[in-house]
Amino acid sequence: MTSAIVDQTTTGKCEFPSIDIDNFGIPLLAYAKEEEIYYTKSTPFGWTTPENLSQSTGIESNQPFIEFYRGRIVVLWEEDDPEDIYMRYSWSSLPQEWSDKENISSSTGRSTYPVIEQNGNIVWSENDNGNWEIFYRWGFPGGGWSQIRNLSNTVSSSKYPHMGYSRFPEVSYLYACWTEGDEPYEVRFDEFEAEPSPLYVSGHITENSVWEQNVFVTGDIVIDSGVTLTIEPGNRV
């Protein structure tokens, strides 16, 4: 099988591609081109016309990361002025309309290599007062973010993070790995108790239910007659 050319335009260098698959099996792609971040998706007729998500004329944007989770497409990337992590998201069930650009890291040093898991857990590498560290924050796009947490907290260089996430009824865990130090490099791994990612809901509620975490409503909610929905104190809807 011959590989396909994603961006058919004849000018510009394309690099740093990131890919995920939606719930219909459609590949979604983000990549950097000429200091901007572009998004496209596959169709039976080829790839859609690339959309410029960063819109950062004169400012270098690169290192994108794309994730699809429960109907939402999220794209992260780094920009050079200021040197922070930015994000935009879109619901795949709607015409492709993207949220406004949001600064996730808001740092005093350079932030790079962003990764997101389950739409609400983000890690990146940041030059904190001359030393590279791995930082984490959680929340949900369009609904606010937690305080930033230093995961590596070392005196040597911590870069190139990645992570996994697992959710259980009582507690959720973040599994993070990154490179540490200078040559020879080490790979570090750690496990942290994490805040649960938000619950995404829509449709009919046919039995008594309790929302015990932050909830993001993605469509109409219909509660059947005689059914009780309880929202625990402190949760956001």
C-alpha cells in the first residue's frame, strides 16, 4: 500500500505530526508547518483542507499533540512568544468549530513537549529557573484548571514526558515517565494519585444516579419520571 500525502500544498516544511483516531475510526492529525500548527482529518475522498489552529503569525509554534476522547478533539502545542503551552478543542459531533486559544502553562520559562490524556490531564517539560522540570495540571477544556504541580522535582534536567492514566471508583492514578539528567540519560517513572477526569454525559437517565465528580454535559439530558439525579457538593457541571 502506498502512503498518502496529507498536506497537498506545494510549499512549506511539514513536521512533528501527531495522530489519534475518533470513535468512528477516522484518523485525526495535527502537525507543524512553517511555524504554525495545522489540523486535518481523513475522509473517503482524501484529507480535509488543513486548518490553522495556532494562528501565530511571526511566532514559532511547534511540537503539537492531538487527542480524541469521548467526542472531543484537543490539540496542544508550544509557542515561542511567550514560551508557553497552548490548547484548542472542538466537538467532533458538531461542524468543525474550534475554541479560542488557551494558555495552559502560563510559565516564566520555556514550556515544551506537551502531552494530554483523557482530555483533562496534561504534562509538559518546562525550564524552571534554569532547570528543566516536568509539570502537570488537570481540569477540563472550557471548565477551568487546577494549580500546576511539579512532578519531577529534581536538580537535573527532566525532559520528554509521556503518561498514562487510570480511573477507579475511589481514586485515579497518573503514570508518568521522562528522561532525566545529561549523558548518559536515565528514564524515570513515577506514579501519582490524580484528580479524576470529568464525566461526559448526555441522553436519558433511567435510574437514580449520583454525580460524584466534575461533569461535562455534551448534549441534552432527559431524566425519566420518578428518577432522582443527585449532584454531590463541590462538583462542577
